[in-house]
Amino acid sequence: MAGQSAAQKDGVDAAAGVPALYVVATPIGNLGDITVRALEVLRRVAVIAAEDTRVTRRLLDRHGIATPLIAAHEHNERGAARRIVERLDAGDSVALVSDAGTPGIADPGALVVAAARAAGHAVVPLPGPCAAAAAMSASGLEDGRFLFCGFLPSRGGERRAMLGPLAAEAAALVFYEAPHRIAECVEDLRAVFGDDRGVLIARELTKLHETIHRCSLGEAGPWLAADDNRRRGEFVLVVDGAPAGSGGDDGVAERTLRVLLAELPLKQAVAIAAKLTGAARNDLYERALAIKEGAA
């Protein structure tokens, strides 16, 4: 990378010698996917703030690291942030880790980082494993642009409502999904984006039973249903961006409205579609009447 300082090239941290919060990416499955720099930081900080101390302890034991652990997860993150800032104020450096991947990316950590910054402390990111980047690297999509969407809502109606405005997005869409919702999620993607849109299904990335399969959304449901094992594990879905000319704002509003009408009364569907897309409520109301009357 152009513009690197001598210290960066030699592997010396920018915050060396001063208290800092190190945001450390950890393996998403294979424990060998940890950087040398991450191990050095985990050894030398005063304490490691972990999403689940039991998970992180296994990683530390693998590499002979005895640094003390404290909990910083979604249920205690605000309180943990205050305690971490107190440690930083006292002159300690702290490492922040999640169970897998990068803190703050579909994982707890953002509140801790914001609190440390607000208190005037250095925040040093240590890049490493990321499920979204790993899946994109295996997608073969030449454009390279993608929109990271994380986990979709667990309720079907809310999930489809969120997907509606994304139907005309030209960049690839990256979603995380849990095994007990993968079939429902893929079906909603098909319903909103259509049978022909391509999707990469990445399951258990970097783990023993890693599976990477590319097909159309119309084929994805049957592929998952054909083998129970295909619905196990943690998933990353990479959905192709909308083809050129597939519809701009009007197309987004139309798709959003149709999705909402399948779940909600007409007036409520129109009101929500107007908020989501910015389209005129009167225009949406007339279109909704036409859809309901079967004239669309």
C-alpha cells in the first residue's frame, strides 16, 4: 500500500507506547486463520474484551496466551464499554474480539469503539478474517462492488419489506443467515428478486464441511432441500446485483409495494412503501388498487 510509514512496514503499531483499544479480527472457523500481529497484540495487552470468553479462551489456549478475559457482548456492551474506557484511562491497552470475524461487523463492538473514541483514546484496527470478504472472493463477480446487509429480520414480513428496496441495487448483496432460517430466507429472496437472479451459497466457510455453491435463486431452494446437511451451519449469501435496465426508483417502489401488499392491508402497505422508497403516496395508492384489482 502506498504511503506506509516505516513503522507500519516494520509491523510496529501506530499506538505503541500509549493506551489503545485494539479491534482484533479472529478466525471465522479455522483457528489457523489468525495473523502474527493479532497474536502479538493479544499477548501484550492488559486485558481482552471478548464476546464469549469461553470461545476466545480456546483460541488463546491454542497459541499459549494467558491474557485475562472480560465479557463484552450484546447484552452488556454499554456497561462493558464504560469499564473498558476506565482501563484505558488508567493506562492499560485493551483488545476487543468477537467470537468470529471482525468486531462491529454483524457482531458486538461498535459501542465499545465509539466510547473509546469519545474518551479520546486511540482505536487501532487489526484486519483479518471476514466471512463477507471470504464469500465475495469466491463469487467470481467481476464488478467487485458489494453492499453488506448482514442479518435480515427473522420475521418473514419484515424480511421481505427490507428486501423490496434492494431489488434494483446494481451492486452484489451480501447477507448472513442462520441455519434454521436459511430456507425461508432463500425463498423470500426468490420472491422479491425473481427466479433468474444468481446467488452464491457459502456454508461453514473455512471449516471442515465448507460448501460453496452457485446457482439461480429459483434453483437455490430445491438445492438446499435435496440434502439436510446443506441446511446446517452458518451461511453467507451473495446475491448478484440487479441487471442493467431492470428498473430504477419506480421499479423499487413497485416491488416494495407488491411485497407489502402480500402481508398487510392496502393503506398500511402504501404508507410503509412511501416511507421506504420516497415515492408519492397517492401514486402508490393508485398502483396498489390496480394490483388488488388484478389490472397490474
